[in-house]
Amino acid sequence: MNTPLRSLAALIALTAFLAACAGANPRPITTPPMTTTASSPGVSLLPDEPPPHGATLDYTTDFSRHSVPYRDIISLGIPRDGIAPIGNPRFIAVSEGNEWLADQEAVVFVEVGSDERAYPVQILTWHEIVNDMVGGVPLVITYCPLCNSAIAFERSVAGQILEFGNTCRLYYSNLILYDRQSQSWWQQASGEAIAGKLTGTRLIFRPAPIISWAEFKAAYPDGKVLSRDTGYERTYGRNPYVGYDDVTNPPQYYAGPETPDAMAPVARVLGIDLGSQSVAYPYDLLQRVRVVNDRVGGTDVVVMWAPGTASALDALSVSTGREVGAANAFARALGGRTLTFALEGSRVLDLETRSEWDLLGRAVSGKLVGEKLTPIVAVNHFWFSWSAFRPGTRIFHP
């Protein structure tokens, strides 16, 4: 058994033990585009088949309605919420976060209005799901370590606020959530309900880039940071997936379509899905060019990469992972014109005004200082995961 699988087995054993001792939670395919409005389009249901083994014991889900084959859903062998979601998140100030977060550590950045929050990956690795309220908007922040995918969704559907838990099951190695209200099952990668009453309903995506702690605190010194005071005893800061993102390793628990050989299965990509087009931006390329001007689904976009972020899935300690950098994406339209971006030295400038821009889409000097670009939903994935859920995706080449 290789190192990542041993680490994952240890995590599963630990979470099962903790769930048994303390209770799992303290609170009673063609993938659609990354949606900006909740929707329930006509869905092609699959023929009835027996639900996943043991599912009827834990859920009241209407398993007669489903859009993925149950036979392809894999159980981690632990009960629902064995990997415990966070239902009452607590937040601390940046100054307190500095006491245990290293500058290069990865955090998931979510912003609604003037409410800016950082969700450290060292916490998300152990919980995967955070039900939160950001800027007055009910959101669920999710992270699937097996796909390296951090995704935030609005959790209101048809006027009802949903609370999400973890099925501890996977489809194409990707996290499957469930909502406690309808007991429907949801695919993290697509934001779509794949089993139950709400099958076919799609959640609204919100931008949730993975950036470094240093980047977040420099930009938002008054921001909020998810606290380690989660109500659970976990070894935060320790990586249970040691070596998982080594490109020579195969993905674990994956039984999906064969991965296109354009890249190694666990190569990092930033994925954008707009209109009818999906594009994957390889991290290896982004690290070389640093900035990309492109057009996706009729929208002019810029993708930026910056150094300074460590892999959370490499070393035993999250803070000592190898450098992988961070990528983010924005619309290029601003003030009635379309900007064109270029790298000059170590700075990203727009050619129209010679203003300098940072990884968070802020003009930090020049004529446009103080302006902000509109963020695009762009999701970190491993290549095997992005290509499985978005077959036919275009791989960006300069």
C-alpha cells in the first residue's frame, strides 16, 4: 500500500473511531456549467436500481430518483458525517490566525460584499464541509482532498436554506454531500443533486480560490479566519494525505473514465466553465507564464498565477509542503472596456493604463489603483477530476 493510501486509511479509521465515540455531528454525466442562478432543469433520470449498499439505513432519500449509476458510487466504509462537517463555524481575527498559520499555507478565500473570510485548508482537510453565512448569504464551503477541489455554493433552494452533511461516499473520487432537509445527495464537482427529491437541481457557485495565508492577510487585515475551535479534536496542521499529489501516483478511489493523457492524472489545473465551454489551465503552464488572457464561453477572462502557496497534500505538515503557487481568474471587462494583461518583471500590468494588479484582482498601483476586477468562478482540480466531470474540456495553450 503506498503512502497516500496508508494515510487515507488512517484518516478513515480515525474518523470512524471519533464518530463512534462522540457522534459525527453536534447539530441535530454531463456536468452543467458553473451556475450563477439556482435552477431545476429537466433531468434525465436513470432506470431504477438498488441504492448504494446500506444507504436506506441512514437516509430517507427518495432513491428512485437518481442521475448517476449507484453502482459507481464508492463508500469509504464510515457512517454519514464520519468526516464531520462544521455547522457552527467560529471565526477569529487575523492576528490570532498568525499564531498557528504559516504565510505559505493554503486557505480558501470567500468574499461577499465587505465580509472577507479565510478557511484554512488544514481545517477543511479534516471536515470537508462548512455551513456558513457570509455577508448575509447562506453558503456552504466545501473541499475534497482527493480532487483538491475547493468550491463554495449558495445553499438556498426554492426559498429554503439547506444544511449539508457528508455522505462519506464518492463518485469519480469526488465528495458527495447530502442536505438534511430533503436528504438529497449532491455532487461537489458539479453542484448538482444526483439522488433524491431534488435530483437535477443545481446550486449557485461562488468564487472560492485557494490562495496563501500571506496573500489573504495582506489584502484583508481586518478579515475573518475560521477558528480551530470547531467542537472536534483533530490534529489540525497535520496532513493525512501525505504525498497524495505526487504526479507519479494514481488517484485513489477513482473508477471513472480513462483520464486523457495530456497531463498526469493528479496534475493541478484551474478550471473555468462558462456558457457552453470548459477550459483547463495547467499549473505547470501558469507557473511559467504567470498571466493568461483568454475568452471562455463569450467572456473575456484573465487567469493569474503567483508564487508563495504550499501544497497541503504533500508533506506531513501542511505548512511544509512544496511550493505550488496559487491561481485565480477574473473578467477582463472594467469600466466599459476590456483590459489586456501582461507580465513585466514580477508585476502583472494592464496594457491600457499600466496599472499593477494582484492575485485578488485589485489594482495596487497606477491609474486604476483601488479598482477591483470581477471574479470568475474558477476551481482548482486535479486533471483526472476536472476531465471526468467536464469531458471535452479545452486545455489552454498559449
